[in-house]
Amino acid sequence: MNIASTTLFTLLFAIVGLANSYFITIDAHAEECFFEKVTSGTKLSLMFEVAEGGFLDIDIKIHGPDGKLIHSGDRESNGKFTFAAHMDGNYKYCFSNAMSTMTTKNIVFTIDIGEKPKDPTGGEEGDANQNKLVEMINELSTSLTGVKHEQEYMEVRERIHRSINDSTNSRVVLWSFFEALVLVAMSLSQVYYLKRFFEVRRVV
């Protein structure tokens, strides 16, 4: 039981530790790229959200070690893409803000790296129950990591929407104040005009 608990916590921390979260700012006409070195068969997952800037859109491209384009998206606000590495080497994730003329973009993204594929020819078979436990722990850890990241992105999205609502409310208040000032000014000008008009009539 003690060995099983130790294995559980070890695998949980190992898998969660493989999830790399980043917050970056991309200037107008700029591009930021990140690299992950993995072995063939390893699963990689990218989740991203444009937190601030312009129309909340960004271009994204994922390239393999051989230069092959694995995924491409234009003017995306958020997304999730998962794939298995087709060969050993560095996989490149690029966020491009080339479409923007002067607006910077703030991006929140997470790169998840799955476990390395097992070597089917390596060593003796372990205990069947222990292997089953390890597989269940791996599935649970992956699910927990996914839920954690979904919560993080929901929090970012909620913060974005709250910021937009606050900005809209501020504009509505300013516009209402401006309309009130215009209405008061027009009323005063009409009173003044009528007063002057009748003064001129009496003189005549």
C-alpha cells in the first residue's frame, strides 16, 4: 500500500510538471516561437487564449522537426490542439501578430507533454495489477491536468469578458453624461435665445 501511494504521488507530480504554462506579449508585426523536444509517439497538446489586444485574434502555426506543417490557424482567439509526434526532434509552436499594424497581443498558453511511449521490447513484464494501477493513475493524472487547464482558461476568459463589460459600462456612463451636458446646454441656449427675442420685440 505504501509503495502504491508513493507511485501515485510520484506520477502525479511528474505528469503535472510536464505542463508548461506561459504568458507572453507579442508586439505588432512580431512573431514568437517556442520549441519542445520530444520522442516519436509522444502526445503533445497546446491550449491558448488571447487575453488582451485588438480583436483578440492571433495566427498560430505548429511545425515538426522536418519542417512539416502540423497545424495552422489564422485570427484565432482561443483553441486546443493535440497531436502525436511523428518523429524525434524539436517541435515548434509559433504565434504571429503580423496582421496587426500597431496593437500588441497578450497570449496565455499551455503546452502539455504526454508520457514517452513504452518500449515493447524492454525488460520483463511487471506485475499485472501494478501495471493496471499505473495506467489508471496516468489516466487520472491526465484528466486532472486537463481540468486544471480548462479552469485556468475559463478564468482568463471570465477576466476578459469582465474587462470588456467594465469598459462598455464606463463608455455608457460617459456618453450619458455627455448627452446630459448637451441637453442642458441646448436648454440654456434656447432660454437665452427666447429671452433675447422678446427683448428685441419690446424695443421695437
